[in-house]
Amino acid sequence: MIPVKLDDLNPAQYQAVTAGDGPLLILAGAGSGKTRVLTYRIAYLLTERKFGPEELLAVTFTNKAAAEMRERLAGLLGAHASRLWISTFHSACARILRQDIEHLGYRRNFTVYDESDSAAALGSAIEAANLPGAPNLGVVRVRIDQAKNEGLTPQDLAASSVSADAAAIAEIYRIYQQRLRDLNALDFGDLLLLTHLLFQAHPQVLERWRARFNYLLVDEYQDTNRVQYLLLRALAAGKDNICVVGDEDQSIYRWRGADIRNILEFERDFPAARVFKLEQNYRSTKTILAAAHTVIVHNTERKEKELWTDNERGEPITCYTGATEREEADFIAREIARLCQESYKPSDVVVFYRTNALSRVIEEALVRRRIPYYVVGGWRFYDRQEIRDLLAYLRVIANPADAVSLTRLIGAPPRGIGERSIEALEMGAARERVTLFDALGRAETESSIALRIARQITALHQWLRGLIAKAPTVTVHALLEEVIDASGYLAYTERLTDAAARRENVDELLAAAASFDAEFGGPGGLGDFLERVALVSDADQVAEKGGSVALMTLHTSKGLEYPVVFIAGMEEGLFPHSRAEAPSDIEEERRLLYVGMTRARRLLYLTNTLSREQYGRRQESRPSRFLAEIDAALIRRAGPPPRNEPIRIPSREPYVDYSESQLPEHEGDGEIAVGARVEHPTFGAGVVRRREGRGEGAKAWVHFDRAGTKLLMLKFARLRLIAQ
């Protein structure tokens, strides 16, 4: 092979790449070129140290990272790169098991179940266990995943159980594993666990693989869990030719089993280890790096290092405080619109948040300003299962002829009305030339539907008819609450995986309805609400020329970078999350913020609110403790400063929403004219800034002294003129 030129490496990178044999720990700070070092290290081992491609095993965590490494090595080595084994941990273990799983009683043609398949198998195991008061599927699944990440078998879990619930989960785990074995199937956790068990139970198999791999290279070592650690120790034993690259300051996956001790204690595990620090950052401005450093130094579980850069100083960190989450979202959208009028594109911008539920108001604000966006690493808010289920009810109430939504709601939650019964109703509707909704009311006349099921269908039809009649006289929030309560939907979500997140999303939908009702000014707004939702869900929003703004949780941000980064929801209870109580939890939350901040190349925005609607009621918000950790000299504030005293929402300069085309202002249609001083029963006093439409459809933009700018339907707004 032709030697690889190392001229473009900095001194620290060069030392790490050209180090000799033995264990190496490369502490690679954010944006310091860790992928370059890892790929050059591989190339150096092949061309200078004369290792064969088949002797090296390089593992990382994502297919994207593995593909990037392979691509870079192809550029350095040409055809020789194709013989390298570069993959994710799970892919590497699957490849090992394809050769040797028969030692564990499985066949080589095993199936790897995805989450849906494994959930179905687990649900069947829970039923088969037939245990009184057994935990729900979501709880059981999380605990079994944890056990597999820790390298624990069902027997191990049973032996360590100290409560009836723990013993029940261990028994379900045993039945689940037996079912998977009967099906010759593995879930994702099994790929790691069974490889570990294979090596433990069959030393000759381990020795064969250990002899094959003369050098191990591990990316993102700070994200390894217990079973991955055990696998690496087993394969490296004897030669200790292992090179790990990582950054403990970016360890953010403890919730899925990552153990920061693996990187912090590497030198204890391998006493001969040499440590190299990559501290030169090529991504961010000096200001962004300084701000991130002032945050992360508050952690105790870290190794001493400080990133530096030759990049420009750059702009201060912008911190914005809005009165409400709507003002926060509107500021984000307004700033993005301004930046895109200057030198940035929508694709240059990302908005991070701690939990998915925060995306809803941000999505709506972006839609109002016609800014294209897409949600990364999860469903768009209004496309999530629980939200689509509940919207199906509202759509049928607004339009009973919507057969698609009607079919969806019949099964959400399940009512024992199966596909055959629905098919019979559809045939009856076609025969009688009526809608599917009308056919529900005639279910008891269908001979092909059992009388018990027909009566359930009739009861559902009567209930929906009552909601249809009530809709014009109640708010969307009240209607949605009745749907949720009467349908038993929340109890249904408790039986699903991610029950807590689903409940959080349902609460966010209720908050959206309440916000709409306040803006709409009265009952009867269901049609307008659904129209707004339809705009947010429109897939065409992401297809516009010039790319789209990315929205994602901070946990999805690893490995990414953007010129402009917004981090929303910088409040106690949100970030750090309310579940973060122990000091180690807070340190993990701080690392999560550090990762988010260091994704930014040029501009960084941190936003929060004085109050936020959560769980159906508005609550005072306290600024995140992390904001106080940033050097004030690095910050430029926008909006009122954070405060811990009782909320007094300050008056600000008028702001008009230009998301719709600017239309001529109409001063007729009564006394509510542009410039008039008015009072609203909820929002208080304000000034009419813009009018649109006449008669029944008349709308006004009113800037309220305490609540900011609101769009109101004058027919329902109950505005009262104030003498000036």
C-alpha cells in the first residue's frame, strides 16, 4: 500500500495517529476532527504498521458514522478499504452470530425483530405469564432492555429481584426469550447479549475471533454500555491493541445504558494506556466555545481539557425570554426569517428542544411565517399516533362523511369492532348509498354483525352524534377533553410503549386547543382549528427550494453541526428535566446542553419563557440554572430578563404577524377600527393593529399590553372599546 500523507494533521492529531501498539485513549473534543483521526489511524496501521485489513475491527454507533468512515478510507486507500470491517456494534455482533450462534441453540438464519415485532412478542409473553398485577408492556420492555444492556440473562434478573414486580418482570423476560428462541428470532438487545454469552460459554469461539482481530478501534467510546464494554475487553484481552476515541463531556445516553465510567476509567482497565487530547476546535467561534466551556466545567465527572480555536470571535450568545411559549416560538421564527433575508438558508438552522412536546408551538410559528421545516428523529407533532387518533375524532365531528378518520377512531382505543364488522358496514353503506357514519347507526340491521358488537357500534354512533350536535356551542378544548375522557383514550395509552411521552403529547394537544380557543375568542372554532392543524401537517412545507429548518431533540443532535443553533425551553423542569434529581442526573443534563451548544458554528440562541402551559394549566417558569453558569460577558439579551419573582409580563414594542399577505385595513364594520383602544376579558387592554375581512369573517390583530399580539375573530372576541 502507498503510505498515507499526514501533512494536514495538527500536532495533537499526528501524535495520536502515529502512536505505536497498545491501548490508546483519544479524548476528542467537539469539532476537533475525531473522525479524521480515527480514519487516518486505520490507514496508518495498514500502510506503515503493515496490519492486514482483515485484522482490524472498527466499531461505531450509527450506520451513518460507519458509512462516513468507509467513504473517507476509500479516498485514502482506494480498493483496499473494501476489505475493512467497519460497522456498528449491532452489525458486528450479528455477523459473528451468523457464524457461531448454533452453539447457543439457534439456527444461523435467525430473524432480527424490529421494535414492532418485538413488542408483539413481548405482549404475547406478558399474556402467557398470566401474572396478577403484571407491569404494563412499556415498563417491562424498558427493564428487559436495561437487563440486556447490562449483560444480564433472565436467570440473573430473577436472582437479583427484591420485589414482586421485579420477580414478575424476570419471569416475563424468561418467557419472552423462550418465545424468541422458538421463533428463531433476536431483538436488537440480543445481538449484543447473545454474543457476550457466546464468548462466555464457548472460550474456543472467543479465542478464534480474538486471534482474527489484532487491532480494535472504537468510536464514541463514551456511549458504550456494560455489555459492549465486556465484549471489547474480551476481544482485546492479551494483545491490548485497542484504540478508543471519545469525549466524556458528550456522554448523553445513560438512559439507554451508556456508562460514562467506561471512558473515565479506561486507564484503570488498561494501565499501559497512553492518552491524547484533541482540543483544537475547527467548528465554532471563540465565543461559542467559551460559553460552552463555562457550562461544562461545573461537572465533576470529566477529564480536564479546554477547547480552543483559530476561528473568529463571533457574535455573543443571544438569550431571549418570552412571556409565553407562543412568544418564544414567534421570536425563533422571526429570527429565522430575518436571518434568511440576510445570508443564511433555512437548511443552515436547527432548533433543539429537550422533549418532543415542545415542537408543537415552534412548528406552528414556522408555518405562520411560511418557513419550511422538518422534524428529525421523530414524528412531526401532529403526525404522532396519539395525536392523529384524537384528531380523527375531531375530524369526524366536524365532517361525519370522513370515512378514513372514522375507521381510525373505531380502533383507537380498540372496542372489539374488528375488520370484518367494518367491512360489513362499508358494504351496507355502499348498498344503501349512505355514508359509513350513517351505516354505524344501522348496525343492528346487519345480519352479518353479531348483536353484541352491533350494540357497541350503535352506542358509538349515538355518542358521536351528541358531540356533533354540541360542537358549535363549546370550545375545541372542551370538546377534546370530552373525547379523551369518554373514550378512555388515556387508559389505552398506558398499555402502549412510551406511555409517559404519549401522555405528554396529549397534554400538549390540549394546550394547543386552549391556546386556539383564547385566540379564537369563543366556542365553535373546530373547523378553523382543524384547518390550522392541516397546514402544520402539510408535507409540502418541507419541499420548498433552499432546504428546510431542522427541528429535533437534543439527544438527536450528536454528530451534527449547523451555522445557526436555537435551543428552546431553557427552564427548570424542562432543562434540566424534572426527572433529573441526583447530582449525576444534573451532570448528564449539563452534558446534553454542552452537546447542543457545540453544534453551532456561527450563531447560538438560548430561549426560555416567563410562563408555560403544561398539563393543561399555565405555570410560572424559572430560568434554567445552566443559563446562570454562562459568563454574562458572552451574552446578549433579547426580551425581558429572566426573573424569579411573580410574573409581570412587560409591555413591548408592537409586533405585527406578517405571515399572511398584508391586506388593506378596513376601518368600517362597526367601531372596532385600526388604532382603537380595546379591552378583552382574558387578555386585558390593547390596541387594534390590523383588520382583515368584513362581517362574519372579520378578524383583527390586537397588541395587548400584557399578552402581546393576538389574532382574534371579532364575532367571538367580545372586545370592548376603551375611551381614549
